[in-house]
Amino acid sequence: MKLLAEYIKYKKRPAAAFLLCIAIIIFSSRLYKFPAKAVIYQIVLCVITGTAFFCRGFVKSREKLRKLAAIKALPTDITDELPEPGSPEEKEYCEIINRLCCDRKEISEKNSEDYSEMIDYYTLWAHQIKTPISSMGIILQNEDSELSRKLRIELKQIEVYVNMVMTFLRLNSDSSDYRFEECRLDGIIRPVIKRFAGEFIGKKLSLDYRIADSAVVLTDEKWISFVAEQVISNAVKYTNSGSISVYMENENVLAVRDTGIGILPEDMPRIFEKGYTGFNGRTDKRASGIGLYLCKRICDNLSHEISAESEPGSGTVIRIKFNRKKYEFE
């Protein structure tokens, strides 16, 4: 009914002209004193003919709108799917749409080319910068002093930030190399924790590690390793004393709990937003607000769930739920 009302509103001028013609027929017939039956016969023929044309036009308009609605939902180039124009105005509109689609395609190809060049540059940059990082690490390993230990910790943070840059760029690409398989969680988490051994020692933090060798999850090892690295990095960064616990709450939920400074209640709803640092981030000038955002993006892409629970002054717990049943169903 809504579509019919809109069509009637669209055809109000032709309808007004039709009624005007009927009025002229009636007026001229009375003026020349035509028989009433002849006048009624003409009017009935006009009404039947007009109704037939109206119904035919409504049906064609409805089919065209349905086709346009289907085309509108398509993500690809639609110029070949457009209905044939039925008037000079529609023909002009089609030409405008064709031109806009061509411009959009050119812009998309240009953006894709620029993005590929940027990815290539940063990939090369990441590989090049890892060489001096490795060299500095080897040099610092030969020294055992408080300064060298601090420098090794800072060097490890540089590696984390380099990985963060590359992950951020890869997430925005059109295709990501996700590979789901049964993975031993201990084989993923333990190497990550070893990379932060210097920070644990430097801050004198204790580690409560309770992941059994038999714990297996369905995930992408490379991407979930990055998530674990970011979560553990944050736990170490914002914990000045106490302990960090890494354990399985059940067979599908990984938890990382710390006894750090915690997160304010007003910051909790936004900690996974891009660029949001909150009160802790404003205190720590190095915070970028990207780490947890990337973790959320990756977990969403992997159909995992990441959540946080925190109390200021008492610490934070980050949970990652591996949705095995969803993959088995698919």
C-alpha cells in the first residue's frame, strides 16, 4: 500500500490531466446536448483505458524498484545490472551513474595500489629495522649491568611496537592469511612469556602459569600469538609489584590476570576503542590506544571473544574465549 501511495503521488500530474480531460468531455457534451448514454459510454471507456495504463505502469515501476533494491545490496560494479531507462531523464541518470561508477573504480584501484606500496614499504622497513635491533640485542647480551638490562627491556618494547605496526597494516588489507587449526595453547603462550622475562625480572614480578600441555584450541597461531603478546605486555607494563597469572578458566577461556594499577570504571566501556588510552594512558605518555583495539579486531575476525574485568588498585583480568563450537558447526 505504501508503494501504491507513492506511485499515485508520483503520477498526480498525469492523473490531474486525465480528470481535466473527463471534465472537458462532460462540459462539451452538455454544451452540444449529446445523449447522456453516449457521454457515459465515452467516460467509461476513458476510465477503463486510463486504469489499464495506470496498472501497467504501476506493475513496471514495482518490478523496476525491486530490481534496483536488489542491485543496491550488491557490493560490486552495478552498471551492467541497471534496468533499461524508460525516459530521457532516466537515460541521463544512468549515464551519470555509469560515470560515477567509473570514477569510483579508478579511485578504488588507485587507493589499492597506494595501499600495496605502503604495505611493501613498511614490510621492508620492518625487516630492515629488525637487523639493528638484533645487533643491539647481541651486543647487550655480552654485558651484565643494570643499564644493559634496562636497555634490553626497552629494545623488547621496540620489537613489540614494530609488530604492532605491521599487524595494524595487515588488518586493513583486503585479505588476511588466516589459517585455523588445532593449536597447543602452551606452545603459543610460553614463548610469548619468555620474551618478557627481562621485564619480570626487572620488576621482580612473580608468574603463576597454569596452562596444561594438553590444552588445545582452534585458532590461528600467528594472530592469537600477537593478541597474547599485547595482553601480557599490558599486564607487565601496568604492574609494578605483585604477580601475573596466566591460566585456563575452562577448556575454552584463556585468562591473564595481574595485580597492577587497574582500570577506572568510566574507562572500561571504551578500552577496546581505537586510540582510546583513558586515565592510565594519559599518565603513561607512551600509550597509543592501539594494542587492545588490534586485539579486539583480531578476535572478532577469528570469531573469538575478548573481554576485560578490572578494579582500580587491584588489577585487571583479560579473558579470551575460543568459540570452538561455532567452527565445528560451520
